Amino acid sequence: MVGPFDLPAKYVAAGALFPSGRVLLWGESRHHWLRIFRLLPFFPLINQSVKWAVFDAAKGPTDADLETPAELQARVVNRGEYEGEPSDPRSNVWCAGNAFLPDGTLLVVGGDAWERSAPDRIDPRLTLARTVTIRGHAVRFARAADMNQPRWYPGLVQLPDGRMLASFGIARNLEAYDPVARAWSLGPSTTSIDPMGLVDDYPWTFVMPDGTVLMAGAWGHEAYRYDPAGGSVSRTSDRVGEEHPHGGGAVLLAPAQEGKILVLGGGTHEGGMTNKVERYDFSAGQWSAMPPMRDARHHFGVAVLPTGTVFVAGGGGGRFHPGEGVGERTELFDPDRQAWTPGPPLTAPRGYHEVTLLLPDASLLVAGEWPTAEVYYPAYFFRGPRPVLRCAPEGIGYAAPFSVDVVEQPGDPVDRVVAVRQGAMTHSYNFDQRIVALAFSRGGPGELTVTGPASPNHAPPGYYLLFAISRAGLPSRGSWVRIA
């Protein structure tokens, strides 16, 4: 780990990597304590703003030539404050869902506001949606079309046809946003299959290889399948792990074509934490227990490296904030060997709103809980020269061939090419990241002919980082491509 370096917000709530290579991080408002204690409804004239910062990840070190904390600090290129919508000064992007549209614009839905007459009920004005763009270092929040239902802690995932599916978050209907029509359409009700709202808080939603969406978490065993083509929601096989995985993490394992989901950790009914891990296998349609993490943890960061290794960092000890010891510990999971190994310690304990994002140079940005961030450089930065990817196209089509040039190291040829979707994360859940394996053949020295994803079911349209990975497991620096 290299760091820490300073950020303007203490409680970093969310982060997203834009195709420009800039990372937007946001969190802690000036009146954060009013939100925490549900007092904001009693102060209607107070603006519930959020602070944000831009970290420039477009550049980065190669191999073992790592940057210093001061050099990382210099890459925080802008900071500011989002004041919310003038029509509703209490609305904000804290506790919202965020995922990328096909054109690289970030869609942020819902948020955090509460009724004055009933402080335990979300404000009906949380139908608000916003788009976020970055031009250079400038950040722009803009109002998008309102949703049909208010949402707090919602799920958000892009469908294969480019629409964005908003789910749960206290609301009782699914709905989809069409970025071309710039409008929402109300989908099926989830009341009949989930009357108690057991999947409500930041549901884990993943597009499966057949184009359906698997939805699971956060309070029970139940899991559901949504069919966008038929518009139906049905119950699928139940999870086998803890009944109360709230605060746990979930990732789509590589390659996305296999439809395997890893669910990790979380809370228990007794108020503790668990280290249990389970996996959903699309081909079998079943969940199965996996080797547990070394540490019990909830409200932690989790991401998948281009090589397929899963990285887990930090975690809560109390209800929300990082626990002593585990909040600074990391570990890595090798899906092929099904084994956990310890990772390097964090520079500060992190939990709850932690952000862990893959960067273009194949490092990970870790932030949250404290007004600092740090960068994790995996072992492949220290194992010799990595492949160098050159001349990648800006856009690629489905099942269409394209050419790339790669500089390979003697005795360590490239044996994998993958496309990794840009990440958008909050509350231990990355709404967007998926790793798609791409077939390739060889031409002349350093010449590869790569075939685009077979289907948008495997890679919904949008921006991805293209990595070439050597036989020794060393990834190149990623090159941005748009899949359409």
C-alpha cells in the first residue's frame, strides 16, 4: 500500500472511474450529523450537500517504479461541493445507486432524505436522478428524469440493451431508464416475491449469461431472477450462507461468461460478523459454500483484479465503523486454487462506505472512513516487466475481430486478453465491474487478432479497460475501449 494522501471528505461514500481516467469520490456533507441522527427533516432550509474530489488515474507507474504519497496527492486535481437540486435542497447523492450509462456518463439515482412527519420513512422526493460527467477536471451534476418511485440504498445495473435497471431500495417495483428516450418505465412489482423487503438494501444485481438479472441480499436467504425480455420476476435457488448478510460484499468472478458470483462476509442476527463465503454458479443454478475468509468482516471493500484474483480490504467492527485490527487488514482470494492469503495492511482502518476501485494501471484505489486514500499495488508490479499494449482501437463490436499490438517479454508471452468494465462503487458493492475473457489468435510478432464479446449479455454496452495478461500472470496497463 502507498499512502495515505488527503481527501476533502471524511466519510467517502462512493466512487466511480470515468473513461477519461478520472476518479470521482464523494461523501460527508457539512451537516453530516443531522443526516446520521435523522434530524434533517426538522431543518428544511439546510442544504444537504456533499463534498467531492477528482483523482487523476489516467497516469500511473509501471512495474516497481511506484509513486510516493506526495506524488499521489498531486493527482487530486479538483475538489468541490455539490449543493443538491434547487427544487429540493434536502436531496443528495449520499446512499444513492450509481452506475455508468453506455456513453460513459454516470447515472446516480435516489439518495438520502426523510419525512419530517415520519423520520423512519424515506422522502417521496427521492425519485430524483442525476447524471454526472467530467470534462478535463471539471465535474458537472445535472438533473435527469425522475424515477417513478423514491429509492434509498437502491440497486442499479445496466441491462444488455443499454437501459439501466433500478431495483429495491425500499421501493416495491423495478424500473428501467432508457438513455435514448431519457425516460423511466415502471416494471413489475416485487411485493409478491419479497413482501418483507429482505433484498431491499443495496441488492446484489448481476446480468447473467442469458441476459436475465440475478438479485440477492441483504437480509435473508432469498434470491430472485428478473427476465427483462418477459418482464417477469421469479424466485430462484436460495443462498446457503448466513441469513443476515447485510454489509457483506459481492463480486462477479472472472470470466463474466461463466456467471459465477461470490458473496462474502456480512453481519449476523446476533450483531456480529461472519467470514463465510458462498458462490452462485449460473450453469448449475445453485449456491455452494466456499472457503471462508481469514477474517470475519462487514462493510468492507472488495474488487477483482484483471487476473481474476479477488481483493478484500478493511471492514466494520461495530455496526458501521471499522473494527480494531480487521479494519486495517486485507486478504486475497484465488478462485482457481480456492485459497485465501493475507495482503498488506492498510494505512488506516476503513469500513462502511469504503471504495475500492480498479485503476487503468491495474492498481487499486482504496478510500473511505478517514479523509485519506491510498493505492494498492499488487504483486505483479514487482515481478519484472509487464506486457505493453499498443494500438488498441477506441471501439469494438460484438463478435467482431480487431487488431492490437503488444510488446511481450522474452519467455513470457501473452496468454489472456480481458475487458474490464469501468467501476462504480459504494457500500461494499461495485455496481459495474465485470471481467470478460476475449478470444485471440496470433499473427506476426506482437500482433494479436482479438474477437469482441459474443453478446451484450456477457458485456453490456459501454466503456471497458482492455488488458493483455502474460503467462506468468502479469497484466499490461489497460487501454480504454468502447463496446457497442
